[in-house]
Amino acid sequence: MRSKLFGGINILYYFPVVIIIFTFTLLYAWIPPLKNMVLLYLGLVVGIIASRRYYQRPMMIAFLIYVIVLFLNLYTGDSWISSNNVFSKEITNLLLTGLMSYAIITSKDSKLIKFTVVSFILMLIVNAIGTAIVETIVPGSIRTLEQMRHQGDEHTILLYFRFGMANYALPSALVSVIPMFVLGVKINKNSKQKRLLLIAGLVASLMLTYFSGSTTAFILGILGTIVGVFVTPKTGRRQLASLAVLGLVFAFILSNDQLMLSSLNTFDGWVGNEGYFHNKVSDFEELIMYGEATGSVEGRQDLYMETWNAIKQNPFLGVNSPTGGHSLLLDHWGCLGLVGFIPFLIFVFSQIKLSSILIPSTTKTYYFICVFITFLMMAIKNMNGWETWMCLFTILPALCVYIEDRPQ
């Protein structure tokens, strides 16, 4: 891999710098939008120089087909593509995060991998503290970011960011890495310093999911933590048995209304029996007891039905317009049809498979647990931004290598 330029400088260090700039809102808020885009596209140029083999992989055919479908939708005036700038952002996000993962892992540079993971965790800690402070002063502020963005209130958004508050998409994306943090802590061979750092990353991630007010992100974060704790880190039959037992327990709870209500009451007690989480819990309790969706559950159900109706209207070519907007997977299908949805899935699964080949075998079970939880999030919410693909494609594989990398 051609990873060094003048003076022996490893140009791959540009990738963790890009991750920091585009994820750490405290820095991002001070950089003009034009410079942001230049830095992002420069990452693709660095990738071409440092890792040409990535562009030669068969999955790039699926990616090119997906790009063509997006372009055709843009050309025909699709408001979903044009209004959300999907054509440029989605292409760049998917390609750059996948490229960064391949380049960083195949470099086999332990210092680079450590720098990527450690800087990401330190960023999470600062974002968690900043978000907690802002949410304490102005409750619900992180949930209003998207509303402010649609209203064009960039001044208030940047003000929040400069206080260290995370972007709303980050907490939902963190469900991709939470179980891997737990695995790293459980590996006794890791140093005390590394395990403390991973604990800090886990706590910061759970803090962000909590203060985000996203019930889905918080519950999946807790689920990921529970699975990470109870599944044995040792590969083999014991690991599969622990997964099977845990799966049966979850299935039993989900199939029993009384256990579900008891679990929801316990969760409600944890979050203080008030606020946004409490309202969500009450809506779910009414759904279980009376079989009727109310409040936020009813609103979510209506959005899913809107997307499903769009899929039924034209499953092959899509409706070429915005759909319900609350399921990343279904919304892609509804808008772009199977001609765009299938190439999209092929590229995503190919990237996941590629990373699974490159990471240590001892982390693969936890890796696929993280992927499964991520797809649950994608099915339930439409978090389709930089943070989602960066955590899944780049940080998760780097974390797999980092927790198994020990000084010789």
C-alpha cells in the first residue's frame, strides 16, 4: 500500500483527522461549509493515492449502479434527492467511510489504529459532557436540531455545537460500537489503561444515547450493553450457547405482554417516570394493553405505512419522491425502488463482509452482533448520515483490531 509521501509522513493519518473534524462538533462548528466539503473530498483523493485496490473490488460495480440510479432520480427532479443533497453527501459518506476502513485496517499500522480509536473515544467524552451541559440548561435541545436545520436556523445550531453538544445523528450511530466496547473491557489481557479508556467510551456512548432523548437509540444501547456483558468473549460452543440463551430470553419477554409491561415499567423507573422517555413508554403500554397505537407510536406507525404504500405503488422503480422518512432501509426502497435499493444493499453488505475478513477472528461474533443492532436501528429510524456509516464502516472494524492489539 502506498501510504507515505514526502518526509516519510503517513498520509493515512489524514483519515482519523477527517473523522475528528466531521464528527467532533466543537471543531466542525468553527470551519466554514466550503472548507468542510474540500476536506471531505480530499479524503477521497488521499484514498486513491494510498489504497487503489479498494476501488478495484467487485462491490464497486454495485456502488456505481447505485450512483447512476441516484443521478437519474436527481435528473428527473426527485425532491428527496435534491432537498437533502443525497446525491453528493450519500455517495461521499458511503465511499469515504468504507475506503477509510480498508486503508486503516490493511495498513497494519498499530499506531494509526490506536490514534483513530483513542481520538474517537476522547471526542465522545467531550461531546457527552457538552451535550449533558446543554441539555441541562436547555432540555430537549439536541432533539430540535433537525427542526432548526429545516428552518434554516444555523446560528443556534452552531452555538450549541460550540458548547460541545453532539449532532443528533451521533447517539443513534453509537449503537454500532457499544457491544465492542464491552468486549474490550472483558478481555483480561488488555492493559488497565486500555480497559479504562474503553469503559469511558462505553459510558460516554450511553450518556449520549440518553441525553439525545431518542428512545430507540437508548434502548438499543442498553440492549447492546446487556448482550456484550452476557455473551462470553471466548469463541466456540459456549459463545454460541450464551447467544442462543440470550435470544430465547428476549423472545420470551417480547412474546409475553405481562413481562413486556413489567420491563417497560422498570425502564420508566430508570428514566425518572417523566419527560420524553416516559411519554414514549406510556404510548407503548397503551399499545400492549389495548392494541391501539396512540401518541408518538401512532405517528411512527403512520410514517411506516406511508413508506410501505410507496413501496407497493412502484416496488421496482420507486416513487421518486420523499416517503415516510423514518426507516433508512424502507425509505431507500420506497424512493429508489429495487433498482437502487438492491445495489445499495450489495455495497453495504460487501463492505461489512470485507471488514469481517480483515478483523481478528476472536472479535467476529461481537462484530456481527454490532452489525445486527445497527440494522435494527436502520429499520426503525432513518439515520442516514456521516455518523452512521463512519461508526459502522470505519470505527467498528478499527475497534475490533484495537482491542486485540497488544504490545509484543
